Amino acid sequence: MYQLPAVHRGIAERLICLHDEIKGERSLASLSRIAVALYDGTSDLLKTFIHSSDGDNPVDGATAQLADCVSLKQLASTGARRIVNDLAPAAHEGREFARRLYDAGYRSSYTVPIVNKGTFYGFLFFNSFETGFFQPAVVQRLRPYAELISLAVMRELDTVRMMQAAVKVIRSVSSARDEETGSHLARMARYARLIATKMPAHYGLTDEFVEFLFQFCPLHDVGKIAVPDAILLKPGRLTEDEFEQMKKHVDKGLEIIDLMMRDFGLKSMPYLDVLRNIVAYHHESLDGSGYPFRLKGDQIPIESRIAAVADVFDALTSERPYKKAWTNDEAMQLLRQNAGTKFDADCVDILLSNKGEIEQIQARFAETVFD
């Protein structure tokens, strides 16, 4: 059986290689598309992740509430697999994703829930341009490939979640109690995903990139565990010396990430550079006034610019021991005033143009207890 290579590439690139291998078998030559959608249990959200397609991928950047997808919800709860050998009826009934697939030329589908030890990760989708393609012999031959792809996806996601859990433990036992509450991290990561999914096409941000950005954003200020409480929670403006100590959390964060990479054997993790860039550069400003490297403009990676806007907006609109929460309008006004000088203008425009989604995120992840 084909083995996924252990290289510094994303899962999508490896899926493309595997898809080519699968189509090398005569009985599977008409397998036109393989795709994975992930599930976010905290918001009941299904979101596109990776794909390998012979034709257009009609669902790039798509999301849906699992509760609204009756058939998929049943598969998630039972672990059953679904074969649809003619997408026409569902497409003609107006089911959105069936219609999108049908309009792109796909005629049949095979859906496999990705579940392990009671944890539901999402769905694996196989599609063909041929009606009736997924006959018993084909489905049986696809089973080991489905298992291989599912394991690869779970492995990468579990790696990121392990890092997040390790950082959470570090915070819980550290004497430094910073302002990075769970609700703040949840909101900030979702603001970043909101921005990233709507960035102009010329940035080339794939669904896979957006997912890893979303997963990595909660680690952006991990280095603050090394900053004393007296500075982190000071109810007033920091002195120059205190601010210099605060800025050192970036270097400390990079040290922690690199230590975790080394000791956990995670150096081959996809998009490691995205994680390091978020930690290293999310305090940089377009005009060079940020810290600690004083980068300017396009010297700052796009993932860092996205994280910066998401982080600042949530910090402004959140209550802290040293300040009251700003209103959304007040925070938006500050971002608007500094768009193109401090903050990336595209990121600011997208966030400010999606007030409804911002309010949904705030309602779902409201601050409960400051810790």
C-alpha cells in the first residue's frame, strides 16, 4: 500500500500524491475527487480542509452547521458510511453542496466519517464524474485508502491539539496568570479564520492553510507565561523598562515552540513556519513601529498580519484587570484609523465588513470568569 511520506509538506500535497496512486488502479481510475471536511465541536461547524480534484473544487472555503445537515449528522452519530450513486435528485431538490458538486460535473459520492475512540473529526468524501461508480467492489477497494487518509488527518490534528494542551497545562501551573483566557483565545482564533477565509484570491490562502492558522492562533502569546504578574496584570501604563521586559515574551515564545518541536519530535509537522511566524511577528506593524524585529509591510508574513488584527480587536473589546472593554464600534474605529499604517488594510476591511459574524462569535464565546 502507498505510504504517506514523512516530509515537511502539507497534508493536501500528500493527498494529491495518494490520489494519483489510487487512480493507477484500473478499477479506481474514475475516482475524480477526494476531500476532507473538519468538524469544530465548539461551534458545531463543518469546514472544508483539503482536497485533490480532477476538475474544479466547487466547495472551497465552505462551512455549514452540522445540525443543518441532517444526513451528515446521522453519519457522524452512527459512524455509518453513505453511498450516493446519483447526485441528480439531491441537486435538483436544492441541497446546496449536492448542487455545487453536480454543477461541477460530479455525479456520485461516497462519504466516510472520520471517527476514533468516540471522537468525531469530520468527513472524508470520494466523488466521481460517473453515475453509479461506487459499486460494492469499488467501495471495498477504497476502504484501506480511506483508513490511511483518516489516520493521516487525525495524526496531524492530534499533534496540534497536543501542543495546545501542553501550553494549557503550562499556563495552569505557572505562577504567571496572564490575560489569555480560554474565551479570548477562542474568539481570536475565529476572528483570524473569518479574515483568512475572505482574503482576496491573490493571497492564495488554501483551506488547509486557514485551518492551521486557526489551530495555531491560540499559541500566539505562549511566551507570556515567562512574564511576571506584576507586569502582565499591572493596572496602568507600563514603564519603559517594564515594556522592554514584556516584549521579551516573543523570544520566549519562540524558545518554547522550538523546544516542543524538538522534544515532542514534531519537526516534520506541516506549516510549522506558519506557527513560528504567528508567534514571532504578530506584534509587528506595517510602518515598522512594532516589535521585536521592526519589520515593515510585506516583510511581515500574511498569517502574522491576520493574527495581529484578530488579537488587537479582541483585546480591545475584552475586559482586563487594567481596563474596561471597548465597544465593537470603538475598536473598529481604531483599526480603521490605523489600517494601512499599523495594520493590514485587507484584514481590517474584512473584519469590519462582517459585524454579524463577529457578534455571533462574541455571543458563543462570551467571557464568563476572568482567570
